[in-house]
Amino acid sequence: LLEHPAVTEVFYPGLEKHQGYEIQCKQASGFSGMVSFRIRTAEQVAPFLQNLRLISYAESLGGVESLCTYPATQTHADIPLEIREKVGVCDRLLRLSVGIEHPDDLIADLQAALDESEKTGGRG
């Protein structure tokens, strides 16, 4: 995600540059499978989600399979826009719960969906 041009930010406490990295290291023995990231434009969200093949688009992130949510229209949809944006839940934010699939397969799925989002929605 950090290397793809469609992605502008990655939020994961397992990254040394993340503001919560030191706290995570002090309080836990490892890192979670939860990752949030922003893509370049809101127009890329739909093509990205539509082109995921292995990762499922879902409302809930609780499962053994990899799941992706779009908080702006799902979990945080009832929160007023100005409050959502103030806390960082913008229309470019996606959340990923990494499951038990092989990492190479997940990376390939994300790469393909991001590449397609660049072609069809990245003109914003």
C-alpha cells in the first residue's frame, strides 16, 4: 500500500512512522491485522471495491477472511460530515481487516484493484 501511487496514506501501528508505534510496542507483543488507508480520490473508491476478488467488501470486519469497509457510507454514515472529516473519516478512507489468506494473494488482489481504480476513477 505504501508503494502504490493510488494510496496517499497508510494508518497501521506496525509502521515505525505511525504516531502510535511506540505505544503499540510497549503495550503489545505484536501488531494487528487492521490497516486503514486513503486513496487519492473519492472517485477511485467504487472501482477499487468492485475489483477486489479475494478480499470481500463487507459491513463488519469480524471474520477469518480478509474484509474491506468504506466507513463514509457504512460504519460512520450517520455521523455528520464535518465531524467525520474532523476525526479523519473522509470519503477516501478504506479499512482492511487482513485474514488468513496467503500474503502474496492479498497483495496481488490489492494491487489489481488499485491499478484498476487508477484507470477508471483516478482522474479526479
